Amino acid sequence: MVFPTAEEASPETDGPYWMHLSERIKWMNDIHGKKKQGRKLKVAEAKSLLQQHNLPTEGLKPELENRLKKAGLPIHHVEIEYNTTSKQVTDVIEGWAGKAKGKKQVLWERKQIDPWSNLL
């Protein structure tokens, strides 16, 4: 089983179950550039991200970061350094469109698992 290609996919209904809609749109296609780990999320940003995924938002920063890690969500801003000159070496950051689905994705689509139930 694979995700639909970029031409066939609709980020509103397709894509990794654990990604928010904005993340599915951003990471759908391959990106040529270098992925850099930016600064850590602030408490308000972490709470907002947890709220988007219907997870508890109370607690101190370390507890929020642990909750984000357990849910497979980022605790850092992700920055992409795009290719600015033709001599600069870049990486390809793979998107999800047209790629194979993992076991958890297939089980989630078939409603066999609830990935958020053990996080509450």
C-alpha cells in the first residue's frame, strides 16, 4: 500500500495520520535543501501543537516535550536551507506522496488502532 501521488493526493484526506493538515501540505512533495534543526518550541507553541492534535496541554515544558515526543511530534522548529547556488550540495528531503505506507498507517486507516489512546 502506498500514499497517492502528488497529482492524486488530497492533503485533507490523505497523508500520515499523525501529521496536522499544515504539515501534510508542507511535507507532501520532495524538497531539495538541507533540513536543519532550529530552536526548541516555546511553551505556548508546544501547547498549541498539542491542542491541534487533541492532546492534554497542561504541565511544565519538560512534560509538554515528553508528550510531543511520545506522539511523534516535533519539539524543534524545522528549518530548510534551500539551494541558493548551483555549486551548493543539497539533500533531498522526501515527502510522503507516492511512498509506501507503514504498518501503523495501514492499521489506523482500517480503524484497528487509536494512536492517541495511550497518551492520555
